[in-house]
Amino acid sequence: MIFRRLSLAALGLTALAIAFILANAEPYGRIFWHLLSTHDLAAAWLMLSILVLGQWLGSRNPAHGAWMERLLLGLDRQRHALALGLWLALCAGSLWVYHDQPLSMDEYAAAFQAKVFAAGAMHGQFPPELLDQLIPAGFQNHFLMVNRHTGAVFSAYWPGFAILLTPFEWLGIPWACNPTLVAASFLLVGRIARELIASPLAAGWALLFALASPAFVANGITYYSMPAHLLFNLGFAWLLLAPSPWRLFLAGLVGGFALVLHNPFPHTVFALPWIIWLGSRRGAGLRNLAWLGAGYLPMVLVLGVGWSLWQQQALRESAAATAVVHAAPAAAADWAQRASALVSGLLRFFRWPDETILYARLGGLAKLWLWASPLLLLLAWFGGRAERTIGIRLLGASALLTFFAYFTIPFDQGHGWGYRYFHPAWGALPVLAALGAVKLSAAEGPRAAQPLLVLTLVSLVAANGLRLTQMGVFMADHLAQFPPRVQAGQRSVLHNGRGYYARDLIQNDPWLRGREIIFLAPSEKEREMARRHNPQQSLAGRNRFGATYTDEGAPVADSGR
């Protein structure tokens, strides 16, 4: 019995994940391992319980299968209403679970640059003498680029995601950006499943698998660029399912924008199987690549190469410069030298995998398993093996290449919800799993499909509920690592940097606008420099994380944010 074998395999994989987590627990160590050993361990026990329920359900005689078909068909018919409901729920989660707060520097860099673009500028401006207090030194020229002569500050990443975030920032609703991207991805998952799988139930299965997977849902309340990577890679794949010249050109535009969302690697490894397939089609390979390349070219030249060259020029501006908005014309040799420096800078992020990387990727695989609905990965594998049509094969190849390509990247991903290195290709999983569910149902009927449906519905409620609760508690604890908050007046917050990843709280407006400026001030010398910025302010409160100064005698508020 296929379902029973898949369930037993899932129990074994979950037990292995628990053993791996317990063997590599770092409750207060690096953030990747901390989240794995606390949040993901709890999720593993929950998944184990759900799978035991599945074994029990699988041993019972199922009810008539008509209700299952009605539910799956209804999910597909009501997909637009569901997408709207998902968007509203994620907007609420962005505000009240994630507190409308970029958690990590990856998130803050994009939000910072979006504020800059929304103001019609290319960079923010900090007082040069206060750069180390406004941006921790370890984050400079890593997450945010700084010119220590002019005080110009801008994102270190390529600007695509910041551009997507800009209109939401301009409207004052930046928290609605990722919910919008996830709702659009939800519809696109169903569209691809409907076109690739010859079953009226396929789209319903794919939509349900997506909704029941916290990796898909929970990232929608964050400021990470991963939902954008997921959406644009799905759009790229969908356009190439029926490659005409017009669709090839549009796929190039979508792929070009995906390439410059954050960094080029996630889209490159996803797109490579599709590009190879298009180029190898007899009699049409060169034409296909020409149309596709024509779409890629403007995005790559303007938002990729152009942005990177502008960054280098902005960092070279002298102290006499008053603005860094347009790079001055340069000689051809100078541009070539800068392009060479850009390529060299990109290559330094690759390394032959060592023991540290291998352990990190095993941890990523555990996260991939535990942030998905039960059986999702096994069903995706089963569906990919059962059907060899070109669209299914290419989706599977993109997913596999994305997973294994990161064995050359010498980082463990740091912060992040789920395995975010894989997330740009995650959209392939519910489509492949929907095919697996259709094949399973065709082979064994409702005896297998109904328990699977129940397990997935339980995961939709329980797994998403657990993950959102974990994220909310983590964000509340993170934001509590803050000096006393006051409700009125212009505020200078002097944070001493103590706490668990507390320096990520040093986040400021690109021009220090608004009523609050946050300084990193661990020593008396730095505290004095910060106080000189607003000498008229007086102490409003102090705790173990620092002090708050204000120009009004406001009472100290509680430490929530």
C-alpha cells in the first residue's frame, strides 16, 4: 500500500530530523542552529503526532470519497476568494505577529532602500562622524554600503525587491508587500498545476499543500525577499510551459527582474534547466535563446550591472560631493575595471563544500521537511517519478539544482523562517506533490487519498498555528531587548548592544527623519557623541539595554513595540 509506505517513510524521516536536531542543538548559539534546536524541534514532535494520526486513519475504512472531491474542486473554484482571505490574514500577521518590523539585516537593507526610493533618491544620508553609532561596524559594507566621507548609505544588495517594496512604502503600507506576493504565488501554483496535470483535482491539491505548509504562509508576514523570488521564478516557469516568442520575451523580463531581486544566484540555478532545454530544442534553440535573452538584457544591464557600477561610483565620491545620485561618465578602461571587480566580488561567495557546509545543508533539509505539510516532499518525489512530461521534469530539476547548488555557498543562512535558501524553488513542491496525490488516488482510491487530505487539513491549522505563535513570541522577545520606550517628543535611543542579536535593532530612517533615532552606544565615549547630536534632550529612562533621551518629560512606556 503506497500511502502506508509513504507514511512509514515520513515517520522515519521525522525521527531522523529529531535525532539530528538533538545532536546539534545550540539553544543560545548561532541563530540558524538556535531556531533549529528550539522552534524546529517542537515542530518535529508536532509532525510526528500528525503522522501517527495518519497511520491510524489509514488503518480505518474511509467514508465515501465524494466529500473529498467537493472540497478539492471547491478550493480551485474559490481560489480568488481564498487568495483574498490569505492576503488579509497575512497583512494582519505582518502587523500583529511580526510587529511590522524587519527582524534581520537582510530585511532591513531592503526596507531601508525602499524608503530611499520612495523619497525619489538613490541613497540615504547619515552624519559621517556618527556612522558607527547609526550602523554597527560589522554590518557596514555587508548589508548597508556606506561612504565614510559623504555619509551616503544604501543597500548592498541588488535593488529589485526594494523596488517592489517602494510603492507600498510610499503608500505607508510596507507590511502589505509580501502578503501581496504570497497571494499571487498561491494563484500561480494552482494555475501551473491546472496546466501540467490532467486531473480536475490537481489544482485543489496544490493549493491545499501550499496553504498547509508554514514555509509558504509564514514568510508572507516578513520583510524577506524570498516570497518575491518564489513568485518570479514561478512566473518564469509558467511562461515557458508553452514557449512562443512573446512568452519567451516576457519570461526573460520576469527572469531578469528575478535575477536582480536580491542577488543573482537564486534565479540562476532555478532557471538553468529551463534555459538548457530551450537551447537544445532542435531547429529552435538559437531563436528561443535570442527571444529569452532580449527579455533578460534590459533588467540585467540597468538594475544589475548598472546598479553595481553606481554603487562603486557612490563609494568613490569625495568629501566634497554633496549628493550621490548619478555616477559621472568614466573612461572605458575604468568601467571595465569596475566590472572585473564586480565579478571578483561575486566569486568570493563560493567554496568547495566542507564539513561545516554539509552540516548546515543537512540542517536546511531538516527545516525543509519540518516547514512543509506532512508527506509533501515524499509526494513531490513520488509525483516526479511517476510522470515524465517536460514541465514536470523541469520543475523537479530546478528544485534539485537549487538544493544542491547551495552546497557551494559557505553560509548557513543565519536568520530565516524555514530553509530560505531553497525558498526560490519551493513553488515546485506543491505542484509535484499534487501530481503525487493524483497518482496515489488513482492507484489506491479514497483509502489513501482521504487520510492524506485529513493530515493536510490538520497541518493547515496546527502547523501554521505553531509557527506563527513561535514567530510572534520570538519577535516580542527580540523587541523587548530595547531601552525604555516613551510615547512623546523627539527621542534618542542609546542601545548598548547587549542581548541576543540585539544589534539588529539598530535601524534608522535613511535621513534620520521621524521622532526616534537609535544609536549603538556601548561605551561612554559613544554615548557622549550620541548625546551631542541632540544636546537639549534629557534622560527619560534607563534599563540594562541602554537609555532613552527625549525633549519632553514623557513618562516611560512599557518595553513592547
